[in-house]
Amino acid sequence: MSNYTPVSCELYDHLEAIATLKQECSLTYKQENGQWAKARGKIVDVYAADGADWCKLSDDTVIRLDQIEDFESN
């Protein structure tokens, strides 16, 4: 995957708020193989590691934040 591109504070804050409220969300994101994927669930963590920001869903899916194309809270 290419170098990390920092995401907006607005997106980061929104993801953290959804995690805090334990609400479900839907995410469309690009996988490491370049294919698009969709995930739905609760965000259990938003964190920084390995020079990038990440979110982890309740099903253990881990998504690099700059790969998120679409995000909807439910």
C-alpha cells in the first residue's frame, strides 16, 4: 500500500464519536490488494500505529483511515 495520507480531523473525530457511542456504521474502503470492500459493524478502536491512523471494527476488521472512501453512521 502506498504512503499514508493524513485524513481530515473531521473524519477522525467522527469515527471516534461513533466508537464512543457504540453505534454501527458502514464503511467502503480500499483493501491492500486494491479491491474495494464494504464493512458494517461497530468501531471498537481508532488509533495510530506504524505511521498511519487505523480503525478496528467489532469483527476484528482493521482499516487504514486514508483508504476509507465512504462512511455512514447508522
